Amino acid sequence: MADLLKPRAAAVGVKVAVLSPASSPDPAKVDRGMEALRNLGFLPIEAPHMLTRGPLYFAGTTEQRLLDLHAAFADDTVRVVFATRGGYGANYLLEGLDMDVLGDHPKPLFGYSDLTALQITLLDTLNLPSFHGPMVSPDFGREDGVHLPSLLAALAGEPYRVGKAEGLRLLKAGAEVQPVRGTLYGGCLSILTTLLGTAFEPQTEGKLLFLEDVSAKPFQIDRMLWQLKQSEKLDGVKGIIFGEMLDCVSPGGRPDLLEEVILNALDDFEGPIVIGLRSGHVSRANVTLTFGVQAELVATLEPELRLLEPAVAR
């Protein structure tokens, strides 16, 4: 396995670029998020097309969004890149990515949801770790939207762990002796399944797979898990960690229906399964996870995910 392309470690006080690789954000929410970044001690700078509206629902044309992304990475005074929001549209950037520019100037790129397509492509192509964590508008822009301990630890390259306090709970212990180790990997379930059959198909073998989504009904989660199985993307997966799965309910349905659906859909999966980790689409305190690093899952009654390797060069 090739070595990770680790960006330099960072801390509060550094310059951070804020851009919109997908949909147009709400300017008022972005303003609140930028102010929160400044209050934490970061120095945010606005990408030229950060607030561009259109064409359609995009924050600028594909070329404009690529220009902002490449410029943010090429600027050596910028240490971290934050997306304003997800939405839709990051997939259009994949074919135009300048891997030389991005690979020569590695930086932590924070995002989730639609940003999964961009982050996973950079991880699979360049071995650039993915920072699955808070975005400016939905998370920094609201009170208690960011889980600061994991954010700062991830940027500093310090080992950290998350568990019950961050929502994690056990669904299935699995057949193997605990704990289970593997490379942490994943993102938004809807986006990962969208990439199947493309040149940007996720590489899941040997991974601890993190899956999360929002407002998907249990039968839709079932369908996507079936698709992953049929595409052999669960073969060799060491364990599965589900996110909070915010609003993934059926109107009038039982509150535990989603968990029953997951266990039924993955009844032949031999690894451990846990659920509830607040990273991505969450109700509060968005946890940062670094995909591409070695991690350890303890799937006991008090489950814990331990990130064993720094995602940055200290």
C-alpha cells in the first residue's frame, strides 16, 4: 500500500480557504460560519466564486469551481480548505481535477455529503486523506455545530477516539475477536452508490467502512446496501460504522425500523456493525473523521472507534 500523502499539520491561527465545490450556499449562513471560524482563531479567505449562484443549482460553472479548488490548493499560504456546503455538483469536477496541482500542494479538505465524491477520488487517486467533517454553512454557522476536539486533533495529527459520547452504539458484534483494524474509509451512502460503475468507483476492500446519510427512508437505505453488496463492495470490509442517519425514518414507522433494516440487509456480513456516530449530516457537534488512516473498531456494548494514525505530517 502506498504511503499517505499527508498535508502539513495545522492549528488555529492559520489561513483557511472557503469555497463552494457543489451547490450555491445561503450567504447569511456563510457569513455566520465565517465569523465562527474567525472567532476560533482561523483566518478564512473567500474563494472568488464562493457565493456564485447558477447555472442551475451550482455555485458557478464546473470550470469556475475547479478554478477555486485548484487556486486554494496551489496557494501555499492556505493551510486548510473548507467547503461552504454540499448539495449537488462535486461529481462534475472529478474529470477535470489537476492531480499534479493537488498532489504537489496537499491540504486538508473538509466536507461531507456531496463532497464525498471529491474526497474519495482524491484519496483513491493521490492517497490524500479525506477530512470528513464540518462545513461552513451547516455546521460552523450554528451553535454547537462542530465537535472541536476531533477537529483540532485531526488537524494537529494527534490520535483520538470517539464513542458513546459521540452517539456510537452497537448493532452487531461480529464474528471476529475485538478489536478490528483497517483503513477508515467512506462517506455519504447515496454518493458512494452513485459512483459505482464509474471510473471513480470507491475502493472498499480491507476497509473499516463509514456510511451515513440524511432523510433517506429505511427502504432506500436497504436498496443502497443491496447495491453495495451486489457490486461486491462489502467483500473484504472489516467492519461497518453507520452515522447518525438523521431523519432516516418512515412516516408513522417504528423508530427502530432502520436498525432492523440494516441488520436484515447485512445478515450475512461477518464483521461488526455499529451506528449513531455523529459525523456528516448530524443534529449537533459534527465529528471529524480522517479517511485513509489506520483505525480500530471496538464493537462491544461500549463501542469505540480509535484513529491510530495521524492524517497530517507533524
